[in-house]
Amino acid sequence: MNRSELNRRVKRWPGWIALLFVVVGLVAYGATRDTGPRTPDERIESISKRLACPVCQGESVYESRNTASNQIRVAVRQAVNEGALSDEQIIADITVAYDGEELLVPTADGIEALAWALPATAFVLGVGGLAIAFRRWQLEARQLGAASADDYALVAAALDERAESGEQGEPGDEP
């Protein structure tokens, strides 16, 4: 590797690292950002969208018009209007009342958080690992250099030998 290629590589990495920090910072800010005080109707809508209909398959309480969903919406509205509980406490109460199977969105702690974070982490690590492997293979291939005349002669001899023996197919195929 010559000096100019090394300089180009070194100059590329700080930009990517800076971009990574910016993206991580923006995601962290967006995930923790508080939108300020909300109206009771906004809280009811938000809570209803996080709870699953106990009867319907894959619908939130907000979307469903089932009797059970209507009852949950009434309970959420009542809890919000009383004003004594936070959104998380209201969701916890509803979840306990319906045997814990009402969450559409997992909580952000414990095993449920791991169930959502581990696949994403595995994907990112897998893509990173593949990128490193491909880069390493590319560098190794470059170090081998171009095929020499001896290499071409060796392949031609193997093809001739294969043709004389009457084998069909391309080199590397199973006979």
C-alpha cells in the first residue's frame, strides 16, 4: 500500500465516524425528547394506540370498534381525566386487568426491551461483519495480483485433461 492510498483511507474514516456520532445523537435525542404537556385527548389517543384489542387480531384499542376495546377506551379516558396516574401507570393497570396480553408496543425495560433490541443489534453487527469480511477478501485478492501465464497454462491443461477423459460440464461441476 503506497502513501497516497494510506492518506486517502485515513481521511475517509473521520467523516464516517462523525456521521455515526451525529446519527446516534439524533436518534437518542428523538427517542428521549419530551414534547411537553399534552391535552387529555392526545394522552387518551396515545395510550389507546399502544394497547392491543383483546378480541381483534393485530388491531389497537384505538382502531378497533369492538365492545372490549370501547370498554378499555372508557377506562383510559376515566383514568386520564382523574389525572392521578401517568400514561405508563394507566397502561400497567389495563395490562394487569387483561392478564398482560394487551401491549402492542413493548415496555422500554427488562426482557421486552431485549426482545426488540437484540435482533436490531444482531443485524447491525452482521452487516458490519460482512463489510469487514468483504473488505478483507478484497485486499487479499489484490495482494495475489493478476493471473500469470503459468496460471493460465495450468487451467488450460486441466481443461484439456478433462475434455480428453470425456467429462461433461464446467470445471468444478460434479461429474
